[in-house]
Amino acid sequence: MATRDIEGRIVHVTGKPWVSGPVSARLKKVFGTAGDTHPSDTTETVTNDTGDFTLTVAVPASGSAEYEFTLPGGEKVTASLEQGDGSPIAFETLLAGG
């Protein structure tokens, strides 16, 4: 199973880190890779003392997976994620479309 780490930092409008803020990613459409089926599912984490977080999600060997991310303030954003070279991707890069 291919996975990809998403790394980011969440801060309040004041610029202060959002500490212990929940961040989640929900796979929106089922996909299969190498004999595994990945149904719609959610993974969650919380931000650390500096507002940083890492989420590890499944990605298809080709094409992309669409995830809905929920941020600490309750905002929801949708982004597509490819396997790429397998290296971590910055959340802000996903928000910018790639």
C-alpha cells in the first residue's frame, strides 16, 4: 500500500500556534491498489505545541485520491493527492492545488 505524509502548521489569526487542534482527512471515494481496497475512511491527528501536524494517508499507485480535510476551527477543504515520489507534501501545497 502506498502512503503519503501531509505536513503542515496551523496558527490562529493572531499568528499564535493552534495547540492540540484536531486535524482530519477523510477519503471521499474508494480506490484499490495492489490487492487492497481503500473505502471511505477518516484518519485524525492533533497539532503539537508549535501548531505542526503530520497525517499519513493512502494514495493510489496511479491517479489521485480525493480527501476532505477538517481543520481545528471546523473548516473543511477538499484536495486531491497523488503518490508522486512518495515524499511528504506540505498542506499549504495541497491547498494551492498541487
